[in-house]
Amino acid sequence: MSTKTETTKIGSPGMNRMPLVAITTIFTLLLISLAGCTSAEGSILTQNLSEPLGDATAAKIEIDPGDGNLTVDGNLTVDQLVRSEQQLASGTLQYMENQGQPTHTVDTSSGRTILTLKASEGEQPWIRLPWAACNGATEWLIHLNPSVTSEIVAHTDGGNVTMNLASMAITGLLADTGGGNMEVVLPEKTENLSATVKTGGGDVTVAVGSRITGSSTVNASTGAGNVVLRLPGSIAARIHASSGMGKTIVGSQFSKVDDTTYQTPDYDSAADKIEITVSSGAGNVTIETN
């Protein structure tokens, strides 16, 4: 597959059970597909993203790279933050030559800035398994302004998703992929956070910040992979953890309420707390504390 770069700057604009052999075959195919997914042939082009901050102090960021991989962070460069034309978002958006450039819209009429980035559908293979896009051909790398209070909605059909939001002010996160892996670092300091991270078949890792206040919720799930959730040891937490075929591993500092619920002794009386739901259809579910 050849790769070339074309740069464009964008601004504001009741039956019998299935035989065991069949189940084994399907499960094996799923694992093989997740381990080494294919990508479409063709040239990869690159579009540069440079969205001015303007007067925005709050934003909703909607991102859909199609079947590609996605990386999001709050790492605008110092130069971008101190220039007279500060940036709300910057980065690079790859796309296939026969696909067309990603679409980009900005709406400020609702009292906050809504930035939408979406891959053009273009030409797709006439048959594609739902998980065949992880480790996809294209990569989207997006840097967001950490000083802007943001809500993020991100979806990819099957690529991997990596988010380092430690330095950001995030009020809400909804991130999902059809079959890729998910690695998400939530804000180090936040209040009343609502976060959902899910994948159809890959692994999920979520890290919770140490200075979380108010009442927050985190949901992390996968259809077949493993889920690891990392918590600061000082936080009051209630955990609902389940796995269809794997193990559930929860530290001894959590009291067991029922078969799937665990919580810290101070949860009911704590002013600052977090409620967590973690699940996997086939993999292990692990809660780690530090």
C-alpha cells in the first residue's frame, strides 16, 4: 500500500444449541480477526486540522474517523496556546484517496462551540466483517485545548482508540469502537464526570484521576476482550463488575455487597464518590488501585 501526503488546512466552516465445533470456529475467527485486522489498499492522504479558539470557553467535540484509528489528547503545543489566534483543536486527519476529505462543521449558535469531524464514507469493500477495521489504514491525531470545558463524543467503526485527557476539563465522554482496543486516561481533576467507554471485541483500559469530586459515573465494557480499570486508592467507589466467561478480580479494600457489587467502606457517606460499571462478555475484569 502506497502512502503519500496531501495537506489541506481547514478552518471554521427455542432452538437446539449450536454444535461445539461451530462455536469454537466462530470464536477462533474472532480472535484471529482482532489480532491482525486488514486494511484497504490505496493511497493515504492527510488533511491538517487547525480550528481557532475564538470566544469558546465550552465545547462539544464530535469525532468519527470511519473505520480508522483515533488518538485524542489535550496536548496543544505552547506556541499554539500563546499565539493571538489560539486553537480549539489541531491535528492531522488521514483518509483514503478514493474516500474523499473528512467533513468539518462548527456551530456556535447554542451558546457553546460544537465541532464535528467526520470521515467521508467514500468507497468501501463490498463485504467487511464488523471487526475487520481495527488497526485500520488511517490515523486521526487530534489535540484539544485543555483550558476549554469539553464534552467528547467519539466513534470509530472498528479502529483502536487512545485518549489521554489527564490535563483536560471534561464533563462528559462517550467513546466506542466496533472492535478495536480502547485506552483512556480520564481527567486528573474533574467534577461530576460521566464517562462511557466500550468496544465490540477489543481490550479496554481506563484510568481515573486522583482529584475527582462530586458524584461521577464510569462505564467500561467489551464484548470479548479484557477490561482493566485503574483507581486512585483514596477514592470512595462502588463497583459493579461482571464477566460472562472470564474472571473478576477486585482488591481486598472493597467490601463485597453481592455477587457483582463491591464498594469501599466510606462510599455511602462520602461527598465525593464514583460509581463504576465494568463488564466483559468473555474476558477478565480487573480493578486496580494505586
